[in-house]
Amino acid sequence: MASDQRDGNSVQEDLKQEPLCCSFAVYDAGKCCDYGQLPRSRTKSRSLSASRPAALENPKIFRRTQSLHGPCPVTKFGPKACMLQNPKTVMHIPDPASQRLTWNKPPKNILIIKKIKDASLLQPFKDLCRFLSEQQKMIVYVEKKVLEDPAIVSDNSFGPVTKKFCTFHEDYDDISDQIDFIICLGGDGTLLYASSLFQASVPPVMAFHLGSLGFLAPFNFDAFQSQVTQVIEGNAAIVLRSRLKVKVMKEHKEKKIELRNGLSESTVRLTKTKEKEHGKRVIQYQVLNEVVIDRGPSSYLSNVDVFLNGHLITTVQGDGIIVSTPTGSTAYAAAAGASMIHPNVPAIMITPICPHSLSFRPIIVPAGVELEIMLSPDARNTAWVSFDGRNRQEIFHGDSIIITTSCYPVPSICFRNPVNDWFESLAECLHWNVRKKQNHFIVEEEDY
């Protein structure tokens, strides 16, 4: 009974002994950096019992964040229990509405990604290049094959502009430390391609909807001058689209992969990093949408084991499996029956492709886990893997694919804000929940 009669001052002293903080799943434990700090939110009071009035005046007790991920949890449980603090596992999730772009220095080098072999994009591409190089005095980077388009080569009036460009080849030149800002002209594929060029930190990306779908491209090109100027001045909202860090560990017995130009994989610089680990050849990728493991040309079911943090969670028997980011949840995963996740939610989605089981449903796991996928020992055939639809390769017995959330997201510039842009894309591009409205009842007036 004596413990129940303590005054408010003693309770307040007990609470001061344990500082409160938030503990969330990490993107990459021990290696992540904070992309934004939680804004200092207002203290909100709750009604407590009359025996503890002093607790209401302590600003450390109840703290809520205006965040998509809910309130910041109190990590003190009862009078004696609390969360074991581990600084390596703390990730601060900023309020999506507060994520704004700023420049430490004015941007100078701009990369323009243009959809190849699309005549309708030639004029927008020329207008944008003239605006950036002549009016904004920017240094424009363009891929070499874009300028090899006959329509651009034959345009004599555009020739003096192209002479100011810096060009590069995808497989040979590394421009990751030279670009300040990226502008994409086309569909969602241009954003995926821009992501593949940067295997570490990614510059801000502004995507114009000039393709077929444009779910990830919220900007129309009609007012591009004012919109680009606004971003260059640092006045824009951004959404951090998480990527997957993927390691493909292969036995040395595999043959070299031949590229389209006939060179072996070891003779050119691809958009990935290589190393050796445990005697195996390791190739790393940064993936924005999804990793797809499927049965390839074989008529047999794929048979792969899925491990989560070293524990076997299931064996996939079917056409394959999709491991996607929240951004990729509206792509192949949505077509396979998965839920759609807002890109601000830290998660990884696992979706089976035509599983030979009535109970195998898509699942969502925390962003900080490590997934490992490999062929089952009794698998009848090999499997195939692709990364955002690229670099497709065969997986043999003894190979493994290790997947976790990357520390390097894609900072995508928003038209309005992360929430409104996402729901507008759902409605306009995927026609989410479009249905003719039900008629209301016709109430007849009663006769008296």
C-alpha cells in the first residue's frame, strides 16, 4: 500500500531516470545515416489519475510525432521495465509532409534521362536542354546513344547546343560523383534506369510524365520551366523511395555471362559492384522496384527456400517469387495479387507468383530483415533472377541471393506532397476503386 501512496514528485523523479526514445527497424544496421531528424512536436497531455498530477507537467512522458507511422512509442513499461537501448538499431522516421529538398550548394551538373526511340520526346528534350544550358547555365549530361538519334543528328539548329553536352556510356563511364540533379523524360522505366546508374548515393530525381503509365512521374511537361526553376531554388517536397541491396553469391563453376556486345561480364564496368565472400563470387545490385526469381524456360515448378535472418520461413513451389520495395508494390507485385504500400512505409514485400498452394498469401516484413533465397536441395531445375527487369541470369545449386533494404534511397521530387501524389497516381494510372456509384433509395412520401 505504501507504493500506491507516493506523491507526484517521486513519480516524476523515477521517470527522469529513464530517457525515452524511439526504436524502429533499421534499413541497414550500423551503416545507415539519418536522412532527416524528427521534428520537435508539441506535448500533448493525457488524463491521469489524481494521485500523479506532476507527471502531466513532464514534457518527456508523452510525445507524438506528426508522422505517417503513428505516435512515437514510450519505451518504459510499468514501474521497472524498459526497452534495451541499442544505438545501432534506432532509425528516425521523419514526417512525410516535412521532407523538403535543400541544396548545400547551387546545382550545376544535370543529367537528362530520355526514353529511347520515342519521336514524341524529341521536342520536349530539345526545349529542356536549351532551357538548362542557355538560360540556367547548367552543364548537361546526356547518354551518348541519345545523341545518336538520326532526328537529333540531322537537326542543324540543335547542333551548337549538343556541343556543350557531356556524354557517357552506361557500361563504361562512372558519373555517380559528378551529377547534382536528374531529370527524367518518359515513363516509369526512365526512373528505374536512372536508379541503376547510381549504386550508392542518388541525386534528387524529377520525373516528367511523357510515357505510357507514369505512376512514378507526377510532373506534366507543360510548365516545365517554372517547375524546374522551383526545384533548382530548393523549394520542393521529396519522397525517399527505398531500394533493395541485393547480393548474388555464385559458385565459381558458373560460366561467364555474355553481354549483348559480345564482351564477357568481367571485361566491362556494369552498374553493380563485385567482390569475393566465402570463396564465392559476389555481385551487388541496388534495386528500386523488385527482385524476381522465377522458373525461367523450364516447365517444372520452381522450388526455392526463403530464409529470414537465417531461419527457414517457407519453400516456394510455383512459378516464382517477387521481393519488392514499397515503390515496387504497385508494379509486378500488384499484378500478382499483393497489397500496395506507400513508399514512406519501411517494409519489404514477399509475393509468390502462381504458387501451387491455396494458402500462400503475400506477406510484408520489416525493412531491417535480411532475406536469403536459394534453390532447394531437391529442386528439379535451376531458377532465374532479374533486378528491375534487367541483368537476368541463371541461379544454380549452391548459389544464393541475399536481400535487405539499402541505405541509399532514391529522393524523388513530388508535385504536391508524398501522400497526395501517391493517391492521385493510384486513381489516374491504376484506376484504383473506380466503380459506378450505387443509387440511393427513393423515399416515397407517406399519405396521411
